[in-house]
Amino acid sequence: MRTEIRKEVDHIFRKENFIRGEYCTNPITGTAFMWIGVGEDSMAFQKRVACRALVAQRWSEDVNPNCPKLPVNYYDILDYKHGSGVMRLFAYYARSIYARMYRVARHPSFEVFARGVLAHREARAVFGNNPSIAQLFPPQFLPGLGAAFYYEPPR
């Protein structure tokens, strides 16, 4: 699968008109970078992150079979966030994975994440009082879920 994803990413990146020394946008993640060839601004780094994003998307399909396709592009995640109810919860899930640079090892499934979000002290301010969501995802404390619903596995 990794070779297949790497080929897909190479193909997508080849179609872009990147210019060294100028701001570019990762076509998969939507992240802006200046292509200068070192660190996060190297093409190799951007391709690695893009590969991880597509791996995370496939992982999510396996772990969350009843959910929509995981948005991995920053702007697609923002579009979901403007929604309401479950779609908005799913946006926070995608954003949490995005913030971890798509490292999904030990990240909870959407259902576990959603239950944790609804048990979080900030949930009412973000989602209001929505009994139908709480019925779908009964609130349950999730260790590692921090401020603004970012998940980091506990040590």
C-alpha cells in the first residue's frame, strides 16, 4: 500500500507547477510552504506528509466504516467545521489528526473521539446543548484530549 500511495503522491506533485523559492501549497494537505529545500520547506518533507495524510485517510476508512471520507486538506476540514452536529464533530476529529501531521498510531476512532469531545468541558460552548448528538455519542472522558479537542496519546 505504501508504494501505491507514494506513486500517487509523486503523480499529484508532478502535475503541480512548483517554483523553487516561492510559496507553494501542498496539493494534498493544503499546507503552504516555501520551497527552499530544507526542513519542512523541502519537497521530500511535503511528500512524506502527503503520504501520511493518504495513509491516515485509508486508516480512517478501516477504523470508521460508517463515516465520510476523512478530509486531509486543511481547507476541506474548515468546510466541515462550518457544518453542524456530527459533521462538525468529524471536522474536529480530522483537525486533531491533521495537527498530529497525520500520525494516527494510538489516535482513537471517531466514535471514541466524539464521546470524549462531548464529555470535555469546552463541548457545550462549541456544540451547544444537542441531545441528539449526545444520544449518538454518550459522553465519556477521553484521556489525552486537550484544549480545543486536540488529541495527544497519554504517556
